Amino acid sequence: MAPGMKYPFRPEILDALPEELAELFRSLEITLLDEICSRLKIADELNEVTVQDIKALRAHGIDLKSIEEAISKTAEISKQKLNSLLNDVVERNQKYYTEVIDLAHVTQPETLVDAATVDAIKRQTHDTFRNLTASMGFLVGNTMLKPARAYQCALDNAEMQIQSGAISYNQAIANVVRQLADSGIKVVDYESGHRDQIDVAARRAVMTGVNQICAKYTEQSAEYLETPYFEVSAHAGARDIPGKSPWSSHKAWQGLVYSTRSNDIYPSIYDVCGLGAVDGLEGANCRHRRNVWVEGVSERTYTDEQLEHIDDGLGCTFDEKTYTAYEATQMQRRVERQIIKQKRFVTAYKASGQMNEYHAAKAKLTRLNSKYKAFSEAAKLPLQWERTKVLYDR
């Protein structure tokens, strides 16, 4: 676009958008783990736990009210934050494309994207968030269990194993606590059966809504300006691995201008970038976006030379393994997931009174944090601690 005028939702900005909501759900996960595991602890650790002790725990039960309040509070806060985020995305798109239309010396439309279309996207995104809390649970074995049911299941297993003489209560509870921490809170898609960690599902729900709004503004602006051309965004560490489709390597086509028409002055956005394909532009896990290009008005965000050197200095050799810029970003995500998981173990062991396991888990978390920092610095990647943060880090 014009010099100094940048689309407000570049890849690095889009990456950060869902993190506050993802953190909110990670914090709910920690809260529920703490609530359940703390109630599996029996105060008298010196004497052997009997079936009667377990029956007493069962009679005492778990505080369903505190669980319901935690879930309800998270749902309400997420609703407010999501609404504010989506409204901001609409406003920033509207402002940007108003300026684009002015630069093209075209009369502004009465409405660029009608309110009904935006409201429909918002409703769908809010519905997805409501379904997160409705379908979430712990995966124990192959069974998804609601938080309160996970507690009862733990006691059932402990009672059965003690009666059979197989293992002690503490061993039985240690097994269950390990399972709960390993699982964390998952969300299941009942149509496909696919399961995700709750923060991953929250992040995806946010980005689906945001991308739909951005795409709608881009498409409507292009239609109004009668341009078939789009500039594709670019970022360091783009996917550079060849695959089955000709557009699998996103690094090869990022940052250039394309047309929705064949045999035009610019290459086809469908044939080269795979727009509309699951592994193409704006497909699954793609961070690239289209932006309207007005011939004679717009200016490239990146020169060919800048694109050629976009990954210079990135990537590294770490622990005797060499990583490209793309592989380094994937490794960074992997360690982030390991840190989040380890935080669950720290919480669960501490809450259930397994102090030896707690100290071992805490030490491992410290090592993972150090590895994350060292690897990110070696690969010259920004540290993104917000992707691992929970409100109740302990």
C-alpha cells in the first residue's frame, strides 16, 4: 500500500491475539487440577489407608460449587474478552480499508461489510467458546470424564485396587494423579472425535473468528475496488518443506502479488499459493494473509531481496542438531507445550501431597525453562513466555 501504511494484522500481530484467552483456559485447567488432586490427599500418611478412609472421602465428595464457579467465571471473562477482541478486529479493518479506498480515489461505500455478516461470525465464535466448557474433561484411559467424575473415578480405582491387594492407596492415587496431569483439560469434537488441549482449542477458536472477519473485509474491499489482485503477507520462519501439493512450501510464495484470474499480469493465487486448500494460503496453521492490491496505488511491503534474506541469521545448531528457521519455530512450539504440561504435573503432585514427585517435577520444569531460553536465543527467536503462562503460576 502507500509508504508507511501497513495492514494492521501482520503475522506477528495475529500470533499474539489469542494468547490472553488461551492463558485464561490454561489457568482454569490448573485450578481444576488443584481442586481435584488436593481432595485425593489423605491427611494421615503414617497409617495404611483403608477402604473406610476412601468411603469417607467419597462421602465428603468434591466441592462441585467451586468447580462450577471456576468454569462459570472463566466462561464469563472469556465472553467479555472475546467480544472486545472481535470488535477491535472489525474497527481496525474498517479503518484500514477506508484509507485504502481513499488512496484509490474511489467514493466510500455506505457499508463495506454489513453488520449482519459480522454479527454472524461473532455469534459462531461465541458459540464455539461456549462449547469449550460444555465438552471439556480429563482423558482417563480412553474415556473423557467431566472434572467431578474424574474425582469419583480416581476413588473407584483406588478402592478396587486396595480391595484386591494389588497396590496401596498412595500408589493408586499416584497413578491417577499422573493420568490427570498428563491429560490436562481436553476438548472433544464429537463429530470427528478429535481431541485438543483446551488452550489449543481456545486459540484456534479465536483465530478462526479473526481470520473470517479479516477475510470478509479483504474480499469485500477487493470487490468494491474491482481489483483481482492481492499481496500475500510474509514472515520469517515460514514453512519451507516441500510436500505433495505445489504450494506446500509457503516460503516460496510469500510476500508477492497474485491474481484471482488466470493468465494475468500476476500469477494465480490459486495455482501458486493454494488459496482454499487445507495446506495452502490461509489454510490449516497458515499464518499468511491476503491484502488488497490496487495496481498503480499499492507498494510492496517486501522487496524481492528482502524476501530472499528474510531468514538470514535464523535457525541454529543446538544439542548437536541443526535447525532451519522453520524447524526452529516448530521446536520452540514443542518446548512450550512441554513446559505447559510440566506445570500441570507440578500442580497435581503438590496438591495431592506427593512431595518427592513434586520436587522432581519442579526441577524438570526449571530445566525446560532453561532449555527454552537457551534454544530461542541460539535460534535468534523472540522469547514468547506468554504462550506458557498461567494466571496461577506456582
